[in-house]
Amino acid sequence: MAVREIRLFGDPVLRSVGTVVTTFDEGTRALARDLLDTVELPGRAGVAASQIGVGARAFSYNVDGDIGYVINPVLVEVSGEPVAIGEGCLSVPGLWHEVVRYPHAKVEGVDADGNPVTVEGDGVLAQALQHETDHLDGKLYIDRLDKDARRAAMRAIRESAWF
């Protein structure tokens, strides 16, 4: 359908908790297509619906050629020893910080027709599943930073050309 513009830090939709999708129709399928089209651009591991201005619980992912989406995702499992890993966000461009994430994650949800979907993975996919699920709860990765790193991130945001 369309590559949608990414909403940037400061846009209230990024701090909103996504609404559970209850209607599975052409609008839901259009959202799924837009999420897929938007995540397919180079350098994108995931895009949450809120990042394209839609207040629904849905996201897409693109990791190592594995591209898909999940509607109404629930992070049902994380495992392994949490590790600090470099992370950025399309909604906070130009910043990169260490965030503690689990090395394995599993998300369950549905597709655009309401059929069950499970996505499970390690490494970057696990990181993306956790990151995108956070978005649907109105959280950005900078919220997971310690006090000093968050202060530095906020300073960098205020000084950025895009803010």
C-alpha cells in the first residue's frame, strides 16, 4: 500500500497505549500492508503502528530477511540472561544507547484475518520483539536507560536538528 512517515519523539501517539484490534476487515489488512511496506526500507528491524500514527496494537519486523507483522502481540516469553545491547529507534533518529534486553523472546498475536500468529527468536529478532512491544505500551527505548544515560539522550534530542 504505502510507506508511511515515521512519527518522531514528542508526538503524543508514541506515548499512547495501543488499542486492541477487534475488527478484522480491509482496514486491518491495509494497516498490515502499510506496516510491511514501511519496515522493508533498509536499516529497519521493526515498526510499530504508533510510529506511523495509528493507535492500534500492531507491529512489523524485518530481521535477516524474515519480514512479517503481528496484530495484538503479547510478549509471552523472554529467556536467557539479560544483556546490554546497542539499540536505536526510528522515532528517535541518530541516537544509539545500550539497553538491557533478553536474548530470546516470543510473541503471540494474530494476523489481519484474526488467525493465530507466533513469532519467536534470538538476538536481533528477540530485541525487535521486545522493542516493538514496548512501543505498543507507550514506551520508548530511552525509557529503559539509567538516569545518566537518559539525561544524555534527552540532551541529544533537544539539540538535534529534527526536534
